[in-house]
Amino acid sequence: MKSLKSLLFFALFCISNIVAQTIKPIDAAWHKNDTLNYQLNQYVIEQLEDALPDTLQRIEKQLQMVVIDSAKFGYLIEWDFKTMAVDGPIKDPFIKQKIKLQFKTDALGMMQEIVNWETIRKQIYDEIELIIDQQLLDSEVLYWGNQPLESAYYFNSYEGISSLFLKDLQLMHPHYGTVYNLGEPVNFENNIKVTYGNGKVDAKGKMLCDIDEDGLIQIKSDTKTNEAAIKNYYLNILKEVNGKLPRKKRKEIAKSELFITEVSNYKYHPDTFYLVQGNFKRTQLLDGVYNIEVAEIELR
């Protein structure tokens, strides 16, 4: 009887060990005062078919992440940005390099809310007042909109402040709070934003979580728009702008290749679930023009 109990215990241990090895929850395991330093590079590239690519925009930033507080209900995180290099007409205001962003996450690491948005709003207002007082409308102090007062209105809310950091938060926190089965591809449906008209188009994707050759948790994702959906969307946009389209133009669009793809590859430490490396690439082909957005994240 004793040997049977031992056998059952061993069998249950083996089963639980197999489950632990095949199921990976990406849960934050941060501790108070943990400090992580990242290099974040972002590029926007435009390329005509059969032509060389042209880099329209480049931002290189250093981001320091500090865990200010850790509790069973979640974390208080602080980000400190330092912009290292900028090329092109950047929409992200330079003011981010002077701001320490504080936000809360749940216990799994999923972002919940920005805590110090009113402090950031005041800092932006001070910068806008400086622009107005010194009439530096053509300076390198960037602001949102065509006039400083438009910026003041835009950033006068939680939503406006959140929009400043939304893309960075999406890039740095895409998988926390999600459970994955190792080696099992997951098919999913999604909506991808189109730069023309700011609408969205149906897309399908595939995601795979596995262990790479260095023992890191690797999560790959590949998404592509539905061909008919993006062609219909593009036709409707052209109709809104130009009115009824000639039959020749409609046939031309029907035969042409139009798509948007989003490809990502993220790697996490298997014990602490620190983000070690991340790569994201979005490619949009409309009317013979490739618009490519690239983000590279590296733990330093």
C-alpha cells in the first residue's frame, strides 16, 4: 500500500512537472527597487515599389524602468525617458525626456492607469507657456497641433496625456497577464489600423510561444489583413475623397496587391519574466507605397 502511494505521488509529481513545463504564464515577478535599463529604437520607413527605402523618422531612446512599490495587488512603475537621437518630423514631443512617467499595473504586470498624469500635464503647460512667451513657434520644442493653444487643449485630460505614452506602453507590455501553451500555435482574429482614414480592417494571425536556444521564453506573432477587406476599405476612402471612381481605377485596385502585416518577436527571462528583447515590424502596402514601422527593444 505504501509503495502504491509512493507511485501515485511520483505520477502526480511528473504530471504537474509536465504541465509546468508546457504552460507558461507571463506574470510579472518584479520586486521593489528593481531597475531595468532599455534601449528603444523606433523607425518609420517609406519605400516605393522597385525603389530604395527612405527613412522618414528615427527615434533612439534610453528608458529606465524602476519598480517603486510592489504589493500583492500590483506594482507601481516609474519610467524615465532620455532621447538620444532624433531624425525627421517626430510627433512624440521632446518633453518626454524631461518626464518621469508613473503608472500602476495589476499583480500580473498588465498596465492599469497612469498615476502622475496631472503632474505631466502641468509640465507640458509650462513648456507651452514658454513657447508662447518667447514666440518660439519655429523652434525645436515640439508640440501637438499647428498652434500651442491646440496643444494646451489636447493635453488637458487624462486621455490626452495617455496618448503620449500609449505606443511605448503597448511595445513594452504586450504579453503580461497572458498564459501560453509552449509549442502550440494559436490562431486569432484581429483588427489592424490603417493610416488612411484612421479606420480598421479585419485580419488573421498566428502566435507561438516557445523556448529559444538561450533558454528564454520567446513569443512570436504574425498578422495579416484580409485581402478583400482592405481593398474594400481603400476603395471607400477613395470614393469619399474623389467621388465615384472610374471603372478602370476599380479594376486596377482589384488586381493590385494591398496588405498590412504586423510581425513581432519578444523574449522574456524564464524566472523573473523581465523583458529581455523585443522586435516589432508593421508593413503597409497601399497604392504602390510601402510604409514600414519598426521598433527594437533591448535590455542593457
